Amino acid sequence: MAKKITLTVNESLWKQIDAWRSSFNLSRLFQDAVSEAIRHKEEFQRMLSGSVDIPRIVERLKAEKRGALEKAQAAGKADGSAWAGRAHYAELVSVVGAIPAATEAEDKSIQNWELRHGLAGMEGKPREEAMEAYRSGWRTGVGGLWDMVKDQLGDE
């Protein structure tokens, strides 16, 4: 039987939740997040008690890594398409033409994403992989928007 609980969130988060409420099953999101947090705690407790299941830990970490990279790529795609939607024609054409080379617009977007998601503490390969996933998504987002509008502009 399901039980009800009450949550408290800050005003800023509430505004975001309210704006996106119809897009999410908030109950399912909360249940998934809490279940995952409990699983982590229980796994840590087992590790402290000496019953460590290394293969299971490795699989969990691999899954978390895949999830983090997928989130980075999705964020990049969303940011790239949003940037492309705001960009002026000459700037957009220049960036699309430069892909796969990095551009100033792409680098600025990556820096903003790094600040928003706390990558400053990450180093080495994990940081590089996250940034590359975001960069790939950003380029996909820019290119995707361009592909949708270029024929309507008479450009190839």
C-alpha cells in the first residue's frame, strides 16, 4: 500500500517543478531517487561489514558512469539547440561550418555547463569523457536545428 509524505523544496526549485510538472511523474522520480540513495547506503554498509561484492560494485559504477555521460550528452544537445535557436545567421553558419572543430560559442557553453554541474572537482579521464559527451551533444543539437531550418533558408 502506498504511503504519502510531504516534501519541502526551495522557491527556485518549486518554480521549476511547477513549470515542468506535467512532463514528470514526480512520485516516480522521488521513489527512484530515494531507492537509489538507499541502495548506495546499504551497499556501503555491506562494504564496511566485510561483505563486499566487487563485481557488483563495478557494474553499478559502470552503469552510473554511462548514465552520467548520457546526461552530459543530453544536456549538451539541449544547450546546443537552444544556442542555435538564439544565434544570428552568420554565427550559426560559421559554427556549423566549423564542426568538428571547437568554436568560441561551443567553448563558452561547455564552461557554463562545467560551472552549473560542478565538474571543477573532476580531473583526468572522467572529466575529459564528460566534457566530450557534452561537446558531442552540443554539436548534435546545433546541427539538428540547422538541419531543420536550412532548407527553409535556401542554404545547403
